[in-house]
Amino acid sequence: MAKSQVTYNKIEKEKKRLKKREEKQKKKEARKAEAKENPKGIQFAYVDHNGNLTDTPPDPQLKEQVDLESIEVGIPKKEEREEEEPAAKEGKVSFFDTSKGFGFILDSINQEKYFVHVSGLLEPIAENDKVTYELERGPKGMNAVRVKKL
């Protein structure tokens, strides 16, 4: 005789699924019963000056006028924005593998490690060299570029 393909685990999962379905049905019936008892509910919801939902309309005297020309939509033009020159940072090479072409620089101010690739070097570096560098956003975080020895 062949053994049944239904395992204990499958039976327990089925019981849980049926129990959830029953609970959902009970909640649905309770919501319907509550709606029959109190059919009116909140007809309108208002947002007060603090951003909270209320059932009372807001006071029109607290309304604030906004000048439409003062609203700026989009990114300001390049000449209007302040251009920040990337400041050269100083640090120490904590690890550099010349065979693989990458390493890490430890910032002297905030002690953060930044990834450096051989393509971002202006001159060859080695471990424990003091260097200056600039930061650029890479795919996995900030990368050190334009790296020079001090």
C-alpha cells in the first residue's frame, strides 16, 4: 500500500490558512454590523493648519496667502546655484594592493575609510603614505579620486 502524500506540515499549513480565512470573514461581518448601527460616520474630513484630519472645517481667518511667484518648481539654473569647489582632503593610505589596483584611504579628520582605485591616482601610492584627495560618489559609496602624495 502506498503512503499518503499529505504530510503533517501540509495539514498544519492548511489549518492555519482556514483559520485566517475564518477570522477575516468574522472581521468583515463585524464591519458590516458596525456600518448598519452607525451609517452616518464622518461625512467630510478636513485638514487643520497643523496637518491633522478633523471633522470641523478650518477657520478661514487662519488661512495664509502665498505669493505664486515665490514658489520655485524645478532645479534652479546652473549660474544661479552656488558652485562649491570640492576641497582637497588629507588622509593616510591604510591599504593598497598594487596587483589588484585598489585600496582604502583613512581620512585624517573624521577617520572614515574611502575606496580608491588605480584609475583615480595622479601618482603611484603605497601603504602609510600621506595623501590629498577629492571625493566623488561611486556606485557603492564615496570614492577617493585625484589622489596625490603629500
